[in-house]
Amino acid sequence: MRSPFSGRLMRPTQLLEIPTPALLVDVAALDRNIARMAAFFASGPCRLRPHFKAHKTPEIARRQLAAGSCVGVTCATVGEAEVAAALCDDLLIANEIVSPDKCARVGALAREVAVTVAVDSAAGIEALASAARAAGVSIGVLVDVNVGQGRCGVEAGAAALALAKQAASAAGLTLRGVMGYEGHLQPLRDRAERETKTREAIRGLVETARSIRAAGIPCEVVSSGGTGTYDISGRVEGVTEIQAGSYALMDADYGSVGVPFEQAFTVLGTIVSRPSAERCVADCGHKSMTKDHGHPSVKGVEGAHVTALNDEHAVIAVPASCTLSIGDRIQLVPSHTDPTVNLHDVFYAVEGERVVDVWPIAARGYPEHRQ
Amino acid sequence: MRSPFSGRLMRPTQLLEIPTPALLVDVAALDRNIARMAAFFASGPCRLRPHFKAHKTPEIARRQLAAGSCVGVTCATVGEAEVAAALCDDLLIANEIVSPDKCARVGALAREVAVTVAVDSAAGIEALASAARAAGVSIGVLVDVNVGQGRCGVEAGAAALALAKQAASAAGLTLRGVMGYEGHLQPLRDRAERETKTREAIRGLVETARSIRAAGIPCEVVSSGGTGTYDISGRVEGVTEIQAGSYALMDADYGSVGVPFEQAFTVLGTIVSRPSAERCVADCGHKSMTKDHGHPSVKGVEGAHVTALNDEHAVIAVPASCTLSIGDRIQLVPSHTDPTVNLHDVFYAVEGERVVDVWPIAARGYPEHRQ
């Protein structure tokens, strides 16, 4: 599945040489974001387990781990964990893994590194335990508690305690604690509302952990939080680690939530059409960035905004005075990091106009399907 | 960028063995769609140039070409054309290509196959002509006319004629005709409205071709149409070829437009959580299918509908009587073909529960960025 022509292309040394559309990462901004988050967690009892799903890029995870304050890496899929295992020996798959094939892969991985997986059902516990026994390993588990998002997770309290007891007694598994992701609260723009609702959501999680311990079952880990709530959940007493991911690269959506991180990635495009004084069309469309959190914004062009993001085109309204013309490069700021990065094979790492490296997005898509 | 574990996986022979999420193509339904479209164009003076961008999959293009009625293949990008050149010796890139690097790749391609590219500006003509001269080839061009979509394209009439004259006189280029894509009319649900507006939109395109010929310039090609309008544009006198693509695989959006093609692809997922009687969660989220044309529909589960499509999860409301349980497989029908297929590396070709082949989506993403 290599391009028949890929061997002919030179590695670019400056922006203008990169074939568009392409994903750019501003290395200095990325490093500042990573350092800022590491500094926040340097002081507290709560630590950071940065989420690999946001970037799927070993070089970014390597920088996150090198910055300190991390207890390991969070992943969303087994495919991500298989890639991240080369970087880190303590992985959390913060997601339910239930299929025999996936559980077997977790078992194989657990021979090499410590792996913990979220569970929210008796069937899920049995599937993982069975794979652990087959592989001759112990797999860690966190009971996934619904903290209000209404997706996966058991209810806090009695249901969670019952599941914890089952997990703790399952041969092959080690109950390590609980997790709950307040995904529905990440985008709340009002800081006071976000704080109040997050503390309330996390309270049930922490109390569930206490009730498990009160039943005589070890429950060391309480995992929660995202980029919108890391400094709220991360300061709730009893929370031991935070799963934030988007903070490293950021996006236009989180940018309007008011968190102290910089926009560190963009999609580079080329103006391919200027049909009128008020309209430009760039070659970076919906196959190069998603629009599930809204249209991208246009970086550094006064008065310009995206009016349509079609499969292959971004249609951009510009003031008539705008000098953008055919062949010019443009950078768009995606509205949502994770699914946008997932569309690309590499990041071009840039410092200003200079391309300093090319970073494979090694866990893009579903690596198990690659031939 | 191979999965470190990919070598360990067996090629699946049945649905249950496929790691999820995964893209399935129903080979029989695909072949019926392809045959139906080929039959429509077998009788008319207008022919079919199926759009590769919809599937990016050599095996599907091969079947389209084998079914007959095709004058070649349409592509949206140079990367697609480089892959399609192995299948077909007459390619249309129905899109503006303006960067020196991309134009040089078109020049290289034109040494191997006939390549025609859309142009809508003097700068675009000069960039392509320059690359053609450097490569010692002739590159075909179609003047791209705005037929109402308001994206790329010059206005019909005088502006298009002026550009045609420039293209016809540019050393290195061969003016082959005009194109106009009525993308804004594809989704109109009312057939009568779609017919009236499409005929009206295409009239200006056909008249532009006549005015170019009246100026003594050859203009053999008039290219237009999509899956929603192929049987309208394709029967307008003067239109010579149709660029439809989605008809082969179809999606839930086109499915509600009333075109005579079957849904031929789905995303396969696994139920990973059943937190309540009324809710299931599957592992096929927004990284496995887009939601720009709405949520996917659920195949074959009475009363089930998707209520949220998050990055890694599809949240599905089900009747309490629904027997779906953890570990069960489910198939979702994506709302939009092109960007969904673009998320995946392969199609699993299935006949009922049997996996009969695995087809690489060779032009997924931007092949030029692969290392």
C-alpha cells in the first residue's frame, strides 16, 4: 500500500516543499504544552497518564514521558497499546476490550509490559480473565464507572462494588482501581459550571473507590479527567491519575474552552482556486480534517473564514482585499484533534518555515488491518 | 508504520474472525450496482468515467472497468491518479492541480497514460503547461465551469471561453473540453426538483462547450454528473461523460435520495458494553466512519438507532427486548461513503458470513506522505 511514486519524493526541508494537504506540528508549541502539563502534575499527589489516542504518534508520547510527572500512557485501543508498548512499560487501555482476538492480544502484550484495561461487565471480566490465564499473565483492570457521560460504565456505588468484587476474585486479573471519564463536561465554556459539575461527577467515583477499599479489596488507582478538566479532577482528593490527551496538540474547540495550552498543529493546504474576490478554495478538505466540532479556523488571514469543508476542498470566504492567490499556502486550525490526526500518516515537524523532522503517526487507523 | 503485531494475525475467513472495527463490502451487492450503472450507459452516447475518490480501491475500479461502458477513470487527487494508472490508461483528475510538485507528478504520469486535469485559472494553466513542457508530454485539460455549486470553476459563457482559448494555445496542453459538477443538487430528495435544477445547471455547461467550438476550438468532452444526477445529466444532449462514484458502494444519505443502487458496504463493530436494557455501545466510532451526513443507521436490528458517534464508540439506543449482548457483532451503515472509506486500509470482501478476500484501499489518505 505504498504509493507507487513515494520513492521519488524528496524529504522536504521547508513548508513550501511539502505536498498538500499535510499535517504540521509546531515543535516549540508542542513542547511548551507538554512542559506546562508536566509542571502542573509535578506538585500534586495526582499524576498524569497522557492519552495516546489524541495523537497516535510515538515521538509525541516520547516527549510527554520525557517531560516527567507521568505514571504511564493511556490508550483507547489494543492497536495503540501495541505501538505504545515500545515506549512505556505501564499502559492503561481506558476502554472495554471484550473480543477473544483482542483479549488474546492484550494477554500477549501483558507478557512484555504492565497492562490495565477498563471493564464494565461480568462478560468482559470473564473474557479478559480467560485470555490472561491462556497467556499465563496477570492483566490489571479498572472498573469503569459512568460519571454522567452515559456511554460505557456501570453506575457508581453498589453495581460498581459488585463488579469490583468479581474482578478481584477472577483468576488472571488484578483489580487495580476505578476509572470514570467526564467527557460530557470537557467542552463546558463556563469555568465555574465546569468546576462544579466535574467535582460532583468525580465525587461518586472517589466514593466508589472508598467503598471497594472498605470491602477489603485493594483499589489504588482512581483515573479520570481530560484536557478540559485536568486541573479540576486532578485536584479532587482521591483521584490518582488523569487521562488528558488533547492538551499536547490542542484544537479550535478546546481553544475556546479556556485552557492554558497553545494551538500546536494545523493542516497545511494550497490555494487551488480563487474564483472571485471574496472566495478562495484550498485543497485541504474533509478528508484532511474532520468537522464534527465545527469548521476549522484560518490561521493568520484577517477576516477569512471557512464556509464549507467538502471532501477535497475548503471553501474560504475572504475580504476582497485579501491577497491570497493560486499556489499560496494556507494553514487551517482543525476543530477536533483526535479524528483529524487519525486521517494522516505523518506529522511534518516544523520550526517556523523549516521542516525539522517527519514523525510517523504509527497507530493511525487500525494497524491490525494493514497488510 | 506496520503494526508490530500485524504479522501474527491470521487472514479471517468469516465475519467473527475480523478484528473490529472493520470495513466490509458485500461483493454481490457491489457487483449488482456496478452492472446496473454500466447497463444504463451501454445505450447512450454519454459514457461513464467512475470516480475513484469514492472508494480508492483498485479492485473496485477493476470491476467497474470490466463491466464496460467506461471511457476511463475519474480521480480527485494526483495520489489517486498514480494508483489508478496501474488500472486504466485514460485518467481525468476532476480537480485543480496547481503546485509545482503536483504538476510535475502529473507530467510524469502523462508519460505513461493519458491524463486530463481541470483548470479554472490562468495561473493553473501556466503551472500545468510548464510541467508538461518540462516532462516533454501533453497534458489534457478541461475548463472547470461553476454550474451553481459555488466552489471552484469559472462562470459559464465569456469567462469560460476566454480560459478555453488560453488553454488551447498553451504549449504542452491539449484542451479536451469542459466539466461542471452539480454537487449541490445531488442530495435533493424531490426527483422533479432535482431533474429541473440539474437540466438548468447543465444547460450553461453545454452552451459553453458550443461557444468554444463556435470559436473554432475543438471541445469534445463535456463531463458532469454524480450518483444523484447520473440519469439526468447523462441524458442531456451534449454531455459526453458522467463522473459518478458513490453508486458502487452507496451510503445512507444517497439511500434516501431514491437512486436504484443497493447499500454495499458497512462498518463491522463489536458490542463492548450493554450498560442498560435500552443502551448498547459498539467499538465502531467516529474514527471508523464519519458523521458529516448524519449518524449511521443500524443494519438489521429492529428499533435500534445511533444516538452518539464518539471517537471510539457508537452509542446505540435499543428496545429493551433487544438481545444484543457483549461480544456480539453489529453492522452500521455509514451516512457518507467517501470520507468513511478513507479512514480504512482494507475492505473485507464478504459473501454472507464468509470473508472471500481482502482488498487494499491503496489510495487511502495521501500516499505521498507514506514513508
